[in-house]
Amino acid sequence: MPIYELYSWGKHNQEIGHFASIVKIALVDNTISEGEQKLLDRAARKLNIKDEEYQKILKNPENFPVNPPVGYDESIERLYFLTKMIFADGNVDKDEVALMRKITTALSFPLDNVEKVCDEAIHLVMNDNDLEDFTAAIKKVNAV
């Protein structure tokens, strides 16, 4: 298998893991709201998730591990979309926030800073910040 195929296969597995994380947050309350469905559809398109993969992930997202991205900016982008999913149904559930903290740890954010990063992420999405502002603010909060 050529190197570029290995890279694209690995990248796609990361995208599948990320999508599964978004689905896990959507399913915390065992239902997917209209807002969550729209965000899932948009995320699936952006992450190149095929229909068959989409259905498998929806059926059992626990079968797909989080594969952290290599780059820091990619980790922040994933955090952004995870946080947006928490707000997609209009309710912020404490179980969603707890799961978000676990996923944030899996995205390679420092364990001693995860709570602060998640709190800032929630604040930023609540105030409708775009990805660019979100990224700058998270980098500031996560600076050691």
C-alpha cells in the first residue's frame, strides 16, 4: 500500500473516531433532536463519512475509539464541534459535559487543564464565537 493511501486511511479513521465522539454526545439523552441531527449531517459531510459508516456509528458509537489528531489546531477544531453538539438541542446536560471532558482528555489536552478548557469552550460557543475566535481563546486558556 502506498504511503498516501496509509495516510488517508489513518486520517479517515481519525475522522470516524471524531464523528463517533460527536454522536456519543448527541445520544447522552438517548434521543437525537432536530438541531443535533442537522449538526450530525453537517459533520458527516465535512468528515467524509459515508452513509454506511454513518449508520454503523449511529447504531453503536462506542465501537469507534477517539483517534486524536496530530495537530493542536485540529484538536481545538474537534473540541469546537463537540461543544457545538452540546448546544445543538438547546439543553446543556451535565452528562454531556462530563463526556466532553473525557473526550477533551482523549484529544490530548493536559489533564490538569481540561476543566478550564471545557468551561471556556462552553462559554465561547454559548456566545456564538466562530472557529477562529474559539481557537485563539482556547490557545490562550491552555497556555502553560
